[in-house]
Amino acid sequence: MSRPSAAEKRKTFRTLHDAGCFVIPNPWNVGSARYLQSLGFPALATTSSGYAHSQGYADGALSCEAVLAHFRDLAAATDVPLNADFEDGLADNLESLAENVTRCVATGVAGLSIEDSPNNAAMPLYPLDVAVARVKAARAAIDRAGGDIVFTARAEGFIRGVPDLDDVVRRLRAYKDAGADCLYAPGIKTGEQIAAVVRAVAPKPVNFLNSGAFGFTVGDLAAMGVRRISVGGSLARVAMHAFIGVATEIARDGKFDGFAGLISNADLNKFFSDDRKEGGSP
């Protein structure tokens, strides 16, 4: 069976945003991406924190070259659409932002997101006029590159120490008008906040970051009007949390109880062998 092209995956991804609600989980490497694909998720998204931590770096500390190579690897290894968490575009000026977005499109991703917070932590958020100019520059670069990429604009206030819902709503509306296809306010947690964001940018789709135990099911979020649900770095942290706990027990107590009930090496070998036979890798 032939594998879907980048154009086909992009068409599928855009269609997913037209109606309903879907979960787009966040793998941090090729193995986790292939396993998530096998569970039937219709699309995947990268996680900047999950990948950075797996490489021994803090979130936001990787080079643009490393990030783009990661996108390319995941897009090539999977048959479902991939959304790229492209942080702030890894650029602090409009020319470099446009260049990096063009390079991101060329990795084969089906969508990409841009944050309104500088990657250098010099300030929590770009001023609104600067942030809007950056959304417009990213939109123009995507349009020049072609390929029907789904462009998501993010209002980062709630996770950057500026939890002002009115400001987030104001920013998302401006990003919608500047050409974003999907809007995203990571860090909002309550039903009232979610409803306010959905209303503010309707009929554009909203991505909700369900990265904690907030008590919402997919059905709950769908009823609120959320179109897309991501989990950020949470799945990567699940893996790291288990690793740290078991390794600490060995180092501290000399016990290996944490190995009880693990999936076997043979089972993983079978999964990845079958996955490759089915065309799961190029």
C-alpha cells in the first residue's frame, strides 16, 4: 500500500478542522509517534518540551536546525498529518521568521504553530502590534510556500505569567484577523475560559491543551466547541516520570520492583517489526 503524500496529509489535516472534535497527541520521537499512530489517532503534533528534554536540553534551547530535522524525521516516519510546535519560529525578526517558516513547511508537516512569546525570555509576550505583524509574516510565508498548511497562532499569556483572559481574547481575535487558521491559548483551564475563547474566534477552530487532570473528557470539550485537543509534553513527562521513579528506587533502595509488569522487549520488537513491514518507515 502506498504511503500518503505530504499534500494528501495536509488535505486530511485541514478537513479534520472543519467539524467535530479530535485528539492530536504529542509524540517526542519516532517510536512514540509510530505507536500513537497505531492507536488510531487521526493526526499527531510535536512537543518542543518533550523533544528537548529527550535530548538533554531545556525547552526552547535547541537550535533551529535540530528542530527542523526533528519535524522532518517525524513527518517522514508517519502516515498521518503532523503539526509542528515551532515555538516562536526561532526568530526575533520578521525576515528570519518568514525564512524559518518556509523551511518548516519544507519538512513535510501538515500544520505549524507560532507563539507570541519570545524564545529568549527577555519579556513574557511580544507587544500586540509586533505579535500581529509576526502572524502576518508567518501567514505570508506559508502562502508563498504553498501546500495548504494549517496555521495555528498561539496566545501564551496563561503559561508566561500573564494570565489575563481579556488580553488573550484580544490577541486571538487579532491573530484570527491576521490570517491564522486555528487559535490556541495554552494554559486556560476552566469551562468559562474555554467558552470565552471559542466564542471570541468563532467560527475558526480552537485547540485546547489538555495537559493536566482538569476533569474534561473529549465529549466535554467537544460540547464546549473545542475542535482540537492536544496534550503538549504530558505524554513525554509520563515516560520521564516513570523512568525517574524506577531509576531513583534502584539508586536509593537497591530495588528493582519498578520493572514488574513491563511490556516485553519481544512485544516491542514485534510491534516495530510489523510497523516497518506495513510501510511505517520510508
